[in-house]
Amino acid sequence: MPNRSQELAARNDCILIVIDVQEKLMPVIHDREGVILNTARLVKFCGITEIPVIFTEQQKLGPTVPAVRESANDFEAIEKTHFNCFLNPEFSDKVKRMGRKTIILTGVESHICVAQTAISASSDWCVHVISDAVSSRSPDNKAVAIHRMRDAGASVSSTEMFIYEILVQAGTDEFKSVLPLVK
């Protein structure tokens, strides 16, 4: 049986999940500026293309950083205490109700919440991890997490790769409206 995570993502089947990009956590994250920039770009892109976005916030780590929060058309975060987002009933129910089969993961930390969520989801969803929009405190932990998620069946791509995969073609009005996000 082919691995669905290796298929191209389709906009009508995706959910972007932004995990714990929070004010108290981001100052210690490796390449935090890149993670924040790319996550904000993805959130804006999903607003333009009408891909739903779910935000999580680990309890006691403060709100989602302003650059990401303000990129959303409609911001509401699910507070959690579990590292694996799917162990939070509100999160799990929301994802299931959407009826989509592809989850796109961004956020921190790669080797904790992102990895546990990706590995847990891999049996029921097609999982894409956006490598330039996830990180950890140490680059080594990020690298190990990327390998582990890939071994569990996740597809690993980048912000621009995902954007162009969803756009499918150049020259459309939508393509032109998205260009500022990738230039």
C-alpha cells in the first residue's frame, strides 16, 4: 500500500496546525526568527486559500507570538497540557470534525510536541512537517525529530514547497495575491 504522506497536498484536504509558537518559549528556540516568519507566512497563505488553521498553546507558556497571531483571519487557540496534541479532546475532536485527511505541522518543539503529534497522527492522517517552520532549543534535537517523523511516515517539506504545491499553477489571481509571501 502506498504511503499517502508522499502524495502532493491538496487544499481541500489540508489543515494547518500551529503548535505552541508562544511568547515564553520562542526566545530559547533555535532559528526562532525563521520559524516565526515562516509560520506567519503559512497562516496568511492559508487565510488566502481558505485552508483551516488550528493553533495550540501549551499551558503556562503565554500567548502565541503576535506576528503569528496577527497573521490569522480568525485567531483562537486550544490550550493544552499534553505534548501530543491528539491527547487533548478539544483538539482531537476539532480535527476529526473537519473531515480532512492531511495535516500540515508547524511549531515547537520539534522533538516534543511536534514529533509526538506527528507520530500519533501518522496512522490516521497524511502528515506533512514543514521543516523551516519547526524547531527546538537545539538544532540536534530538531534534526533527530525530523528523522523520527519521516521514519514514522511523515512527508517533510518547506514553506515555499507547500505553498507552490497548493497553488498548482502560476498566472492566476490567487497566485498573484500570494507572491508577496514568497518574494
